[in-house]
Amino acid sequence: EDQVTQSPEALRLQEGESSSLNCSYTVSGLRGLFWYRQDPGKGPEFLFTLYSAGEEKEKERLKATLTKKESFLHITAPKPEDSATYLCAVQAGDSNYQLIWGAGTKLIIKP
Amino acid sequence: DTAVSQTPKYLVTQMGNDKSIKCEQNLGHDTMYWYKQDSKKFLKIMFSYNNKELIINETVPNRFSPKSPDKAHLNLHINSLELGDSAVYFCASSFAGTHGYTFGSGTRLTVV
């Protein structure tokens, strides 16, 4: 069964303390992996798409990487405004439209 | 300015009632979606429309009926509401085949 697992469930960091969030997946042929950010009371906001192992994408303090089994979202020198829930989703090879979502990692950055 | 707008933002209603949630997008996207986010934060696809045509209809009770009058609008009507329907419902849109979805801000439905 296609599955996406994110870890940890929650992560508390001090401002400036770099770390990584993990998204591991088991799907029948990966067509794409997607990272979103969700703030409380709002809908998810699209961040990155990764298509193949070895690919990397960067945006400000965030960098997403992809291997054949997992993706990491690295956050460098985070600021309090980076606090949010980060969601990972994958598109399996046998689906044109459906995404399989993880439960998210709640990131809290303390000043 | 709002790209994907949903109304209402909050909906509290009694069991057995019928209610609707409206969604509109002004991005020119041709595909729209309804997602349900449960208390554990998992997002589950319910329906998807491409140019007013239903393309995804997941296993949801037939009490839920989507309607797309045009490609900029996708409404969700729910009959005979049950306690288990309580959740946050998100509308989203994209161009067909892409997954950089733009989501609305959600409708928190509480059935009492």
C-alpha cells in the first residue's frame, strides 16, 4: 500500500538552530514529491516539487532533497516566522491526479 | 485579490441538517479539488473536477455532492450531516497534471 510517513511529529528549535524534517515514502513508482507549509487556520502553501533522486530545491532558509526512499527538508538558521506545519505529499506512478499526504511535522522556532 | 476563496470559514450545525460550502478561484486554473483534513491533520482527496468534469470521486458517502457550474467554481453540498463529518474542508485549484496546488483557507465544519 502506498504510504507517506513524516518525522518527527513535532520539532522545537531555538532561533538559528538548523535541523531537518524527514518524509519517507513507499509508493509504486514515484512521479513527484511535494512539500507544503501550513500555518494555523490556513490552507497549505506550496513550497517545492522534486521529481528524481538527487534533485535539490532551495527557497530562502529551506532546502529540499530527495533520495529513492525519502526526502529531507533542511532548515538553516530558522527564524520564528518559519514556525508552521510542514506537509509532504507524493504522487504515485499509477495516478495522474491523486496525492498521498503525510500527517506533517509541526515546527516551532523559539526566539 | 484572494486566489481561492471559500465560504463560510466556520460552520456549526446540528445533525441531520443540509449545508453547502462554496469555493471560487480567480487563477485561471482548470482543475479544482475538495479535500478533508481530519483531527490528525491528514489531508484526503474527496473530489476533483477538470473543466467542470468530475475526474476523481473518492469513497465518500453519497451524502456529499459536488457541483461545478463553471471551471472557476466548485461547491460542496452535504446532506443529513453526521457527527463524523466534523472536520476542516479545503478547496484547492491547479492546472491539470500539476500539483503546485493553491488552497483556500478552509471551512471548519462542526456538527453537534
